[in-house]
Amino acid sequence: MATILCIDDEETARRLFQVALEGPGYRVLTAEDGRHCLRLLEHQDVNLIFVDTSMPEMDGMEVIPLLRKTRPASKIMAITGGSGRRNDLNMAKHLGAHDTLMKPFSLQELLYTVATQLKSSHA
């Protein structure tokens, strides 16, 4: 089964990703910021990475280009919430995110996005 990494500074969001994705059988790793993510990826292979665009320590806008260089086979999904954040998602795509997801999103949206991204990585 695929391994998914969720990088989000909000502990609640990380827990929700973990519960929602472990249920269908995915292996889920979490990191609270970009620096923790990069340390984690030194020892882990992941298929899909969810990156919050706005985090206090090394945010998604800094992490996405690094992930594209160091993990070219991993799919990257930029996520963000709050009004006025759509521009962050557009910038994230420009920086190399494969797709974006605006918070809040439903469990169905999350599972569909995961399935679609993982399917396209095996195509």
C-alpha cells in the first residue's frame, strides 16, 4: 500500500489525515513543518505528500521546490485554508505542486484526490 506524508502545522489536521487515510489501508506519516519533513524523508520513501502552504517553520512555498528536486517520483498536493488563500494554491502549482486542495474538504474529496494522484503516478 502507498505511503502518504502530511505536512501541516496544525496537530488536529495531521491527526485527521492519519485517521482518514489509515482506515482505507494507507501508511501515513506526519510532519509539523518543512524541516521535520526533510529530516523524515532522509529515511522514508513516500508516494504522495500533502503540504500546507502556510506554516511558521519552513512553509509549503519553501518545501515544494525542494521536494520536486529531491523526490521527483512523489506526487505533491498543496493544501491551505482560510479566505484569500487561493493565491497560495496558484503559487504552489507554479512552484511544482501536482494539484491543490482547499480546506475544509470532505473525506470523500480527500480519498478521491489520493486515489487520483496515486493512480496517475503509476500510469
